Amino acid sequence: MHHVTPFACIWCRDGRGSDHEDEVTISCSDGTSVSFPVPPPDEPPMPGVLAVAYINDDGIDGYLEGADTLIEGLFDSNEDGVPSAGDEIRTGQYPLDVDATDRGSFGVATHTADVAVGNATSVTAFVGGAAFSWVNSGDFESYEEGTVPESCSDANTTIIDDWSLSSDDGVCAGVLSPSQPNTPADDVLLRPGDDAFIDVDILS
């Protein structure tokens, strides 16, 4: 006659703080145990992009985080699907010339829009007395911020790619503009066509 030894396993969860991953441990009556790490919780998704100006590093149409360099974007923080009050402006880096061979950074990482409006070709957000504007009209792309639109000054940042021969491409970064570029820039060049130093996507 054979005797069967009762055999049981107990599950327990071991949360040991920030220096260790949480684990699920199976301890069995025969003295053996095995532990499995618990996957970390998913990070909340990034709010949707409503408008974005970026350096097209990968040469592929459309902004791709990690492959392209964010200049500035308007993100749908309140999740209503349209540009509106409460949406967040996020900054990255900006080109110092129309070839984007050198880049500067912004001293202000985010702004919260007091008002934001948009259509199929342009989006504008207002923060205090300053305007932030993204434009893509097919053969003209631009990002501008400041209190003096379309003026190259210490209080304004303007990055323009005009595909035609009628106007210059240009980068103007004023260190007193709202996002506080860390390096001033003033570079212009008459060059037709779509250049990679700025692309603008309007997604609202």
C-alpha cells in the first residue's frame, strides 16, 4: 500500500520597495519555492498631439517620437480632441540654422494654454500675452512664438520653411521669447523645396 504525501503550494506577493522588483513567490509544502517578477504597471499614455513642429531627422514624413527632434508641440492634455484651454505646450530643441547642423534647447519645458484654436492648416495657443503658432499650408511650414509675430527680435522665435522662391527660409530665436531659447539664432536662406530643419504636422 502506497502513502501519498499531501502537497500544497501557496502564492504570495513580495513587495520590497524601490530597490527590488515586486515578486510573486510560490512556496510549496516540500520546501521548494520559485519567484517570478511582476511586470511594472503601464505608464499612462502620452496625450495626443494636436500640432507639432519638429526637425525631421529620419527623413520620413510625419513626426515620430524618438526618431525626430521635437521643437515644440501642442498636446491634448484635457483629452477633448481639439485645441482648447488646458492643453500643454511641450518644448524640445530648435535648429540654430536652416540646415539644423547645430541645435539649441529651451529653458522652459512646458506651458499651459489659456486659449487654443485651430483648423486644418494652423493652430494657435495663447499663454498670457504670448502667442504660439503652428502652420502647414502645403508649401509653407512655420512655428512662431512671442508677442511680436513675424518679427525677428529678442522677444520672438520664428522658424519658417517656405517651399517657394518668393521668400526666404529662416530661423530666428530670441532668448527672451516665452520658451527662453538658450542660444540666439538668426539665419536666412532662399532655398525652394521642403527642408528637414522644420516640418509641421497639424493633427487637430
